[in-house]
Amino acid sequence: MLAALKKHKWSYVGMAACLLLLVLLPTEYLLAEKISLLTAVGVYSIVAVGLCLLMGYTGQVALGQAAFFGLGAYISAVLSTTHNVNPWLAMLIAAVATGAFAYVVGFPILRLRGNYLAMATLGLGIIMWVLFRNLSQYTGGPDGITGVPDLSIGGFVFDTDLRKYSLIWAFCIVILLISQNVMRSRAGRALRAIHGSEGAAESVGVNVTQFKVKIFVLSAVYASVAGSLYAHQTNAIGPGSFDFLASVLILTMAVVGGLASVWGAVFGAAAILILKIEWIPEMSKMSFFRPLFMSGAAYLISYGLLLMVVMIFLPNGLFVSLRDAFDSWRRRRTQRGVAG
Amino acid sequence: MRKWFCVLLAVVMLAAAIPLAGCGGEKEASGEPYKIGAVFSNTGFNAPLGQPEVQTVEMMEQQINKKGGINGHPVDIIWYDTASVPATCYDMAKKLIDDDKVVAIIGPTGTGDTNAIIDLVRDSGVPLISCAAGTTLTVPTATNDKHWLFQTPQTTLMIVDRLFDYLKTQDITKIALITDTAGFGVDGLKTITAEAAPGKYNLTITESQTYGTNDSDMSTQLSKIRDSNPQAVICWGTNPGPAVIATNMSALGMRDIPLFCSHGIAFKAFIDLAGDDANGVIFPCGKLPIVDSLPHSAQKDLLLEYRKNFEAKYGKGETNTFGGHAYDALSMVVAALDKAVTETPEEISGSNDTLQAVRAKIRDYVEQKVNSTGYPDTDGFVATGGIFNISASDHNGLSKDCIVMVKIADGKWTPAE
Amino acid sequence: MSASILETKALTKAFGGLTAVDKIDLSVEAGKITSVIGPNGAGKTTLFNLIAGVYAPTSGEILFQGNPLGHAPPHKRAALGIARTFQNVLLFDNMTALENVMTGQHPRSRYGFFEAAFRLPKSHREEEAISLAAKRYLTLVGLGMYADRNPLSLPLGQQKLLTIARALATEPKLLLLDEPGAGLNALEKQSLSELIRRIREMGVTIVLVEHDMDLVMGIAEWVIVLDSGQKIAEGTASQVQKDKKVIAAYLGEEEAIE
Amino acid sequence: MTTHLFVQSLTSGLTQGCIYALIGLGFTIIFNVTGIINFAQGEFVMLGGMLSFYFTRSAGLPIIPALLVSVLIAALIGAALYLLTIRTARRASVVSLIIITIGAAIFIRGIAGEKWGVNPISPPAFTGKHPLHFLGATIQPQALWIIGITLAAAVVLHFLFSSTVIGKALRACSMNRSAAGLVGINPRMMALIAFALAAAIGALGGAVVAPLSFMSYDAGVGLGLKGFVAASMGGFKSQTAVIAGGIVLGVVEQVAIAIDWGPFKSEYKEAIALVLLLLILVVRSRKLSEEERVS
């Protein structure tokens, strides 16, 4: 145990720091008025982590994650509004149903690799979006669903921003820890082996298809849970929030976070969301940029530019780059320590 | 190459950093401004509707501040782009409420975007004056009493009723529908089928077809419609769909069947697109397109004024009713600030309680005074959309009388009666 | 002759027109070091892939410990006790050397996502066992001190040893080595052949495909010679060396080269 | 369903299908030569329409020169896209490249929205709007142009790939990039050409379809997707296969409208296309993985 503590010393320190930050951030001292942004980061982190496990560790491209995000949101919303199902039960049903769906489509789809897998997942994502938008009798069509109730435990209702923030981040932390444990386990090694070389993975007894499908299902369930939380947080959902660009957004978060890193996903989600719902809107206020934003051009141009620049200059993500720098610094330090 | 990108990146980041440091864009009128929030679809599928709305509020902000603001205080209209995405709309509205601490929000452009924030504005106690035409938008539901929600466009219901009244005068009883699969068309389809039902207008719907917003050819749908031989074709969608349908119908030699469209085509763009095929198309719409042929009235003066200013700023023939919805929404807030709010911007930004109080005052004013009691000599609040008579039971305040039937004749908008 | 651990009966694999492996019957004796040799394109690697289950045979069958393997996929065969290394190394570059070997323990451990997710005792117990075993095999091949290195940072010779450790970690009965000597210098080859003998002492049957004749003749107790997909000879090293067909085959290859 | 309705759906389907095919060809060329799926392909279609509008209506050029200039400009933009992004992103993964092209698409869309506004535009039809009739169905002359130009483009491409030096070099790259490099073909140059060529073809498609369906700054997404499906149906391999794929897709969509029953409702057109895509991919998945194993 002590050994483990020593071994992962820095990651424990990091975790402690993160937790402290999470508690302090929404307070008056720091970013009370940005609490919705912080909450959004929590929601999207959950989806992004799923994608990290699937793409970063297992090496399976997925361009349709918003479909599972939406599936969770819609099942939760529909059940808890029109059918008055208990929100928690609805969330559970959503997670199970989404998982089952992912399991069924996973087997045929995950036989594909690389670009072909990308196409398939992309297709899947858009099909789901079309269904969300056009199955009006269940999904409210293009207008979406309103009046999704807040979550509550007994009499305690998660209605204020702070309560929603705490609930969502509680979920997020648990999911992050689970993911980290999985990746440091036998299953995690099997998944990374698949990424390294499917042939070699098979040769050491890893059932490649099965593990691919398992992780696909896990990532889908994460997305679904995030979707349910999102629906109960904003009390309303619409198909526009789960289209192809939503998938791209999630994908970018995962990649900026540096795919092969569970905590990176949080970082990526934060980075992208700060840009999307903080910096770019702030830019639109400035008289210099206003005309460009009126015609909508600036929003598209800056978003497009952002995607390109990040991918070109940080192909393995902001977070991982920073972490590697930190590690090398540590190594140099320890070496000096040995020398001295 | 890399250098080229670094420069661009630097520009973006720098530009973004400046306002974070806290210095926004400058204003004519001096002193701390009243902050009014707005969310519109500058981009996304609703952009053609959203942009005139943004252009309108920009124009009005300058006019108001040139005139010395409201009671000597300038206004700052903070608008954000929802990209026609509900999730983004929610984020932006939240930012306006928590971060910018605006006294009221106008917009969004679409019903879907509005739905995304109706519970938000209820919970935060902020008046929202939407520019979306969803029929049931302001109707209270089990979960939301719509206490804080108003809407300035004529609802789809009014427009459909107006259209059907007109059909009655033409003794048309058999209609065929072709609607788009985006929000606009779906809403129209729902309302039309409801209103056509026996007991209402009891019209026979011989065929109902849909099309995707960027389909290049609707001949197949139209052939089906022709086979069902209706007396009229009703097309519900925003550009370019209806223009494609108009041209396809001429190509199929179907123009002996009259084509009725929605207010979604009340743009110069429609006539540009459909060219000659636009002639003969009839659609229900606010009075703006045919303002010149109106008898003299307070609304006519307002419309002419609005058109003059808008076209002076954004080009000839660019005015449209959607910009008008934003005009009306903002006018209501401005009127409320002018007449009902005594607190200064400093006091508002000073304490959250004052802010909440002011938000409530604005809401109450719009509900109680934007009607004949507040404006007795014009028996109602005169705006581009019509004469508003908002009440506790009606948060829209318009009636179908403020809608006219417009017919396109040799490339011009003319009254159909 | 004692029990044979692996047998092939009229084993055939054809890719489109070309028949890579043509009706091969062979039988590998348990506990021995058997070497499959032959000129390039003789079908050695294809034969390996058939045994390992990467390819399904076009016809014929493979028996492992007397039971037909049928169409069992590679991971099942690994569980049964067939391990293999690859000509082109194929180490997992996204893990440390130790973790590479730990993956080898996969078929010998059970716990899955759930136990891992919540760190149930079972996961701790098995992880302990796995890492102990892995360290043991890593030391066996003499890479103990490189546990935390990225495999690709090691020289080729040690990478090859690492793949052997990874294969051993699956605790196989039969170990297939695909050209373990290729690209190694004389010294490394020396230690390699010693390692192979030691593995044999552990009771693991070894089949190796190898080009380096000295290496083969040094350690192989039984040699099978393939040429253009067919078995042309088998016997002890000295027997096959005298065999006319074998010499012809190799001469043929040399002529082809010149 | 009546005959003339059926014929109408076939002709409309053929017209739409040809557009899908043209866009799909662009995807295929880039994918074969560089192994990249260029998600900005749809934007070149949009640019083609917008540029041809600009040159006919604003600059007042006659149709054919306007068409050529538009296509040329689009090709240059395609080349620029490659040089500025793909070429700059060294050793980027499949995912990164996908996101880069998506980013480029959004970027181009923004520029177009700024330049031409958000309202759709309509360039003049090549040879008037007087429709032709047969078997109770109606075809607009522009539709014939679309079909004709698609076939022409296919023939030209076939000639290019089969019997010109560049074409052979491109084919070599698509077969085996590293090997091509060894025999002295510069894969980067080939990639550049591929991007320019793909952009040109996309723009051509946009320019011929715009008079029929009009064009708006954000039309690239939808069109690109359809072309992408067409290309996938054609297996991202031969031009003929892709064109067939495009036409099948177009016809299926229209026939679905004509049937208009159950899942075959016009609302679900996009879904229908993608379900087709999924089925095809899955059916071919076994073969694909076999190929990868052997290679």
C-alpha cells in the first residue's frame, strides 16, 4: 500500500489538488458566476472519458458519441415527463437500454477498423439524430422536450446551480476513478494491447472482439449517464444538441485531453468549453469583432480555426504534452538528487 | 505554415483575452448602461431568421444611445449566437443571467431554442420575450406557468387561421401539404392538420408530403400531390425549399393549382430565387411587406420608420418581418425600463436584490401595461407585428387581424384582397 | 517415440490461386525442440499462423494434445496452451516492458471490468499474482532491470527476448518462435539458444522457424524441411543436412538469388 | 404507385444521384491517394455553387467561363487546404486528420457566410428552364446537364487515371504509398494534386446543381454527407462503383418518397441513406478485415 502510495505519489497529490479546486471553484472567492460553465465541464467530462477509454486506450475511432449522449438524455426526459417514471429509475433504464443498444450494434460495427469504423459510427450518430428529430410523437420533434424534473433524493431536490454542480461532479469523480481503476487492471492491459497490435493481443489470449464491444458499451453507458444528468440539469433537451457537430465537440475534448489519459478528458472538456461558451462569446461583445459575429462568420471561423490549430500543433493533446513536460522535469530533478 | 497559424492563433487568443481583462466595446452615451440580453441564431439552420433580428437590435442600440439613452442612461444590448443549438442557447442565456446580469432577455429565434430556456428563466426570474412563433409557447403547462415568458411573433396558429379564412373566401376545401422536416415545417404541419380538422375549418387534406431542407428536387413529392388533385398546395418552410417547390411546380405544369406558402418566405431572397415562378404565390404575413398600400395608421408610420432605418443601414429591400419581431421585443423592454424602472444601472449592478426587483418590474410592466390600459389612445402597444394587447392570460397579445394575405405579382409584394 | 503434442493432417491453406501450405502432415514430439526450416516462401510462417489460428485452414486439420482445434480463434488456442512470437516483434509500445509481459498472464487470470472498477479483493489478489509471475519471466529472459522501460527503447535483441517472456507468461505447453534469431549478433544468438534450452527444461515444447542454420543445428532435436508449401524432409539435424532434396531446395534458392 | 410517379422518382433520383456521385468521387480520390477522409469535401461543392453565382450574377461572365473560373479557384483552395493543414500536421493520427478536415469545413463555411450572406442564392440555369416531358415525368434541362457533366467527369477521370503519367502516379500512390515513394513518385505532390482534383470535381458538382436546388453557405454539410455515403457504397474504390453508389442512393431516396410508407417516409431520407451505408459496411467488414490480415 505504502509502495503504491509512493509509486503514484504525484497522481495522488494531483487528485487532492483537483478535489480542493472543485470545492473552491464555485464559491464567491473564485467563479461563482461561472458555475454553469463548471457544471457543463462535469457533464462533458463524463462523455469525453468514455471516448478516451474507447479511442485513446483501445484505439477505436468513434464519431457518433453524441448519439449515446442523446439517447440517455431522451430516454430520461421522455420517461420522467410523459410517463412520470422516477428520474433515478429513468436514468438507470436509460443507461441499461443505451448499453444494450451499443452491445447490439457494437458486434457488427467494431469488426471494422480505422476509417471504416469512423464512417460507421458517424452514420450511426446521424441516424440517431434524425430519429430524435423526426419521431415527433415520442421526442417532441424539432422543438424537443421541456419540463424535465430536477433530480431529488427523498425531500432533497437538486434544484439550485450549486446542488446540480455538486451532484454532477460527484458522478464525474466516481466515473473517473472507475475508469482509472479499469485502465490499471487486467482488462485495461488487454484493451491497450488491442491498441498496440490486435494480432499480438490475440496471441496472448485476449478475445479482441469481446473486449472491443465491452469498452464500446462502457463508453456508451457513460455517455448515457451524462445525457441523463444533462437533461435533469437543464430541464429541457432538443435534437440540435446531439447532432454531428456535438459528436465533433466531444471528440475534440477527448483529443485535446490527449486521448490516452483519463484526467486529460476533464482538462479537454474544460479547455474546449471555456473557449466555446466563454471566450468566443466574450469576443462577440467587442465592437471590433461585432460585425463579424453578426454575420455568424466569426463564430464559425474561430471554431473551425480552433479545431485545426489544436489538431495540427498538439496532435496528442494539450494535457498529455504538459504532463510529459512535468514528468521529464521530475526525472531530471530525481537524477540530480541521485547525483548530489 | 506553422508560423502563419501561430499568428492567427495569437490573434484569436489575444482578442479573447482582452474582454476577460474587463474592457468591452465602447458606447456613445456616457455612464453605466442598462444591460439587456439577447440570444439569436446568427448561425445554424435558423440563421436567415436570426440575422435580421441581430441586425435590428444592433441598429436600435445605436439609435437609443444617440438619443441619449433611457432616462439619461445608455443601454448595452449583449447578444450571443445560439448557433440554432438548444444546448448552446441554454449556456448563453445562463451566461447573460449569471455573468452579465442583464435585466431581461429577448429572443431566441426558434421554438426549439426557446424551449431550452423556458424553465431556466422561470427559475432565475428573468423576463424572456421570445421571437419564436411556436403556437403553444406561451401557453402554461403542468410544469411551467410561463409567468416569465412572452412572445412577439404572430403564432403559427394565428397565421394558419388567417390563411384558412382566406381559403374559405376562395371556396377551397381540398388542400395538399408539403412541409420541411426542420422545426418550422413540423410546427406548421401540426397546426395545419389540427385546424383543418372537421369542426374547425374542416378542409380535406388530399396528400401530405415532407422534404429535407437541402433537397434539390421535390418533383416526386409534387407528382404525388398532383395525383391527389387538390384545389390548392400549401407549402410550409423557410428558404430555399419553397422556392424549389415553386420552380418544380411550374416545371411539372402544376401552377394552375394555386400555391400558398407561409410567412417563412417573406424575404426578398424568395423572389430572387424563384424568379418568375414566384409570381402568383400567396402567403399570410405581418403587414410589413405591403406597408405602402396600408391606410394611414400609427402602425404604418412605425413600419415605414423601421424600414427606412433598416434599409439605410443594411441595404435596400432587406427588411423583413423577423427583424420586426426583435424590434417589438426590444421596444417592450425599453418601454418598461423607461416607464417602470426608477433604479439606476449603478444601483442594479450594485445589488442582486435590486436586479431581481427590476427584472420583476419589467415583467409586470410587459404583462400589465403593454396593452390598451398602458396605451389607451392607440388601444394597444403599437409595434411592427401589430397592436399588442398582452394580458395575464395572453402573453402573446396579437390576434390574426394583424396578419394580411400577400400575393407576389411581377416580383412585388401586393395585398391579396 | 513418446506422445506427440501437435499433429497436422493434410493441412492446406490457399490464398486465392497460390497454395502456401500444401497437404502437410507433421507431428511434434512433446518436450522437444523442433525446428521448421526451408527457403523463403516455403510456407513456414503460414504454417505458424495456421497453428496459432490466425488463418483458418482451407482443408485438413490440426490436433493439439490429440484434440482437433477446428476453427478455434487465436485467443482460445492461447488459453489451451499454444503461445507464439512474431517475426516482426509486435510489442505493445503503449506499455512498459513489465506490462507487456503482464498481458501474457491474461489467459491465466479471470477478474474483469467489474472487479477492477471497484478494486474488489479478487482484483488485488490476481494483480499480485500476475505481476509476480511477470517479473519472474522477465528475469528468466534476463530483462529484470528493464521492467519500467518502454519496449521500443530496447535494442532489437532484447525486444525479441521480451516477446518470448510475454509468450511464456501465458504458461504455454507449446511455444512457437518465429525467426527469434533474425537480426541478432553472434553473442545474442548464443544467449538465445541457451534461453531456448532452459525453456525446454521447464517442459515447454518448442517449435521454431529459423533461417540461421548454425542456431538450428545447435539446438533443434528434430528438423522439418518445407519447400513451396510441402514437407520435403524431416529428421535429426545431421540427417536432413545430408538429404538430397533439401540441398537441392536450398541450392535452388541460392541460384534464384544470384 | 402509378407509372409516371415511378418514372418521376427514377428521373429525380438519377439527377440527385449524379450529384451525390460527383461529390463521392472527390472523397474517393483523396481517400485513395492519401488515406484521408476529407470532411471538407462538401464545402467545395458549396463553393462551386457560390462562386459560379458570383461570377455569373455579380461579375456578369457567361456560364461556361464562370464555371471554369469557379472550378479553378476551388481547386486552388483545395490545394491550399492540403498545404496549410494536412501537410503541416506531421505524423497526425486518423482522428486528428478527421478533426482537422472538419475544422477546415467549418472555417470555409464561416468565410462563405461572411462573403455571400446566409440567404440562399441561385445562379442562372445553363439552358433555360423549359422542362422536357416523357412518360408523364418531367425533367428540367439543368437535370440533363447534371447527368451529362457527371458522365463526362467520370470519363475524363477514367482517362486521366488509366492513360496519363500523373494518373498512373496517383494510382501507384493509392495502391502502396511507400512503394510509390521508392519508385520516385513524390507522394506529397500526388496528395496535393488529389486535393486540388477533388476540390475541382466537388465545385463542378456544386456549380451544376446550384441553378436547380440553389445554394447556401451551409449546404455543404448535407451534400458532403450524401457524397460520403455514395463513396462508401462504392467502397471508396473505382469511379464506376462510386457513381453507381451515388445513383443507387439517389434513386432509393426518391423511390422511398414515392412509396411513402412505414420507415420509407420522406422524413427519414437521410436515415435511409445511412442505414444503407451501415449495412454495406457491415456486410463488407469480414472481407475488409481479411484483407488487412493478409497485407
